[in-house]
Amino acid sequence: MVEYRNVQIKYGDFVAMDHLNLKIEEGEFFTFLGPSGCGKTTTLRALAGFITPSSGEILVDGKVINQEPIEKRGIGIVFQSYALFPSMNVYDNIAFGLRVRKMKPEAVEEQVLMMAEKVSINQKQLYRNVSELSGGQQQRVALARAMVLQPKILCLDEPLSNLDAKLRVGLRRELKRLQKELGITTLYVTHDQEEALTLSDRIAVFNNGVIEQVGTPGEIYSHSATEFVCDFIGDINRLHSHVISEVNQQTGRKFKTDKEAYIRIECMEGKRQSEHDVTLKGRVLEAEYNGMFYKYTFDVAGEQIKSIEKNTGKAAYEVGEEVILFLNPEAIMQF
Ligand SMILES: Nc1ncnc2c1ncn2[C@@H]1O[C@H](COP(=O)(O)OP(=O)(O)OP(=O)(O)O)[C@@H](O)[C@H]1O
Ligand SMILES: [Mg+2]
């Protein structure tokens, strides 16, 4: 459906994206994930037509669109800062694109009401000025305004960034439901790993102008291709050479001791999970209360190793306590 073929994008002499090769399937919810400044917005803007690649091709449905004007691309966009028309009410904002297309007023009304309902904007809010709405309501209007045009492709650049945690999660679910229901191919930009994992069919992890890995949330998380991806997508422990030696000794495996290895913090267990588990002696340095769980930091042979334990009403360990930790060698990642 969407394809980037060896695309390079420059701002003057500065190369913002290089060697960009990516294929996005029809109906897919595809996320660009990465830290600030890595080129996510740039990649999206090139597809929408706001920037022309300095080399390479962007294709939609097999057709090169590098020179196609923005309005002919059939792409709906919600920008990082949702640019609504501040002097219009909600209804007029959502109706705007339909009116530009010279749709009949009765049809416009039907479409606007249907879309407003989908994003949970009620009748009263529809005739209020957008400036009187909360940030979350405005983001919904921005979504409705883009989706009412039934674009082939929907580009969303951090559309939930200005919301509080609770609202974000709520709107995230709504967004996913809507996307499924309407079947719109969606390109979603975020630097929030949790958002990427929960929403996406597939994720591309960006780092400094290149893509480090493309895969399903499960692949990215459990089979990270690079150290950067592994570190960016979750909470990890770095295992130093003497811990790796200990693992090798107990398991007969041959992890490289001259290279760092990594393990996700939830793979460090306080209870034995299997007879193949490696045991490590540790001492509790720190307990961090998180509501749903505790995050512990241990001293293991002079190195700090973290784990999490579900909050069962009381702490699993006391600070200073000597403990045995269990580690599944299958969960070790080395690059
Ligand atoms: N108009 C511009 N002119 C020059 N350089 C730019 C321009 N826009 C972006 N850049 C540079 O290109 C790089 C990528 O920017 P981009 O906006 O794509 O990052 P991003 O991944 O979307 O980051 P964020 O998460 O902060 O939005 C950055 O180094 C940025 O400074
Ligand atoms: Mg951006």
C-alpha cells in the first residue's frame, strides 16, 4: 500500500533520513517509534507531500507519488500540534474538508454527526467553539476532521501527546477500535514505547535517521535486533562479563563474555520458574513503589540488577536482605 524505496530526505545539507526502505500493508496500523529528533515526523511529512525526498521513491498503491500534489494523495493528517481552526466551532471544523469538496449540506450533516458520535463528541460540544474544549476533546475533533474525509491513509503524528495518562489510554483504545472498524491504513508516530506496543500491528524503530528494526510488537520486544532497540523499547538489565561467565558455567552455554548481554527486568524472578534457571546471589539495594508493582535493585557481584514483583499488599523484600534471583537463560539477548 505504502512503500519507501531507498529514500533520503534532506533539510539543506543535513540528511534527516537515509536508506529508508519500508513497506506498509493495506489496513495496517503501523507505528514509527523512536526518540526525539530521529526523523519520524520527517518520514511522515514526506509521504503526505510536505517535503520532497532528495533521492529514492515513495509509492502508494504501486504508483510513485514523489511529485504528486498534497491534496491528490488521499492522505489524512493529524499533526503533532493539532491545528484546528480556532475561530470555528466543532461542527464547522469537522465539516470543513467535506465543504471544500462541495458536498451537499444534508450529506455533510450526516457525515459530521456520524463521525462526531464515533469520537464521542456530543451534540452540545458540536456547536461550541473549539477553543472552549479541553485538550483531549480537541484531539478528538482533530481525529474526526481527518477521518470524515475517509482517507485511504491516515497519518497521525503524536496525536495523544497532550493528554493526561488516563485520557491517553482511553483515547488510545477508541482510536484502535475506530481504525479497525474503518479499516484505514494508519501510520502512527510516537516516542512512547507502551503506546507503540499496545496499538500497532507492526513497528519501525527509528534511531538517528535510520530504521533499526521493523517487526510486530512481540518481535521488537522479545527479539530486539540491536542494542538500541532493546534498550529503547523496555526496561533492561545489562549483564557484565562475570555474570555472563556465571551463566555459562551453570548452563554450559557459550554467551560471549567480551560483549555485553541484556535481559528484561521482568525476566529476573524471585522464584524458580524452571530447572534450567540460573541462580544468582544478590542483596536488595533499593525498593521502588509503583502502585501495581515494586521495582527492586539488587547488588549482584558488584553490579546492579533490577527486577519487578507484583504488589501483593506487602513488599516481597526488605532493603538489605540477601536473596537468590532466578534468570531464564533463554531470555538473554546478545548482539
Ligand atoms: N524544517 C527543518 N529544517 C531543518 N532541520 C529540520 C527541520 N525539521 C526537522 N529537522 C531536523 O531533522 C531531524 C529529524 O526531525 P523530525 O522532526 O523528523 O524528528 P522526530 O523524530 O519527529 O522528533 P520528535 O519526536 O521530537 O517530534 C532533527 O534533527 C531535526 O532537527
Ligand atoms: Mg516529530
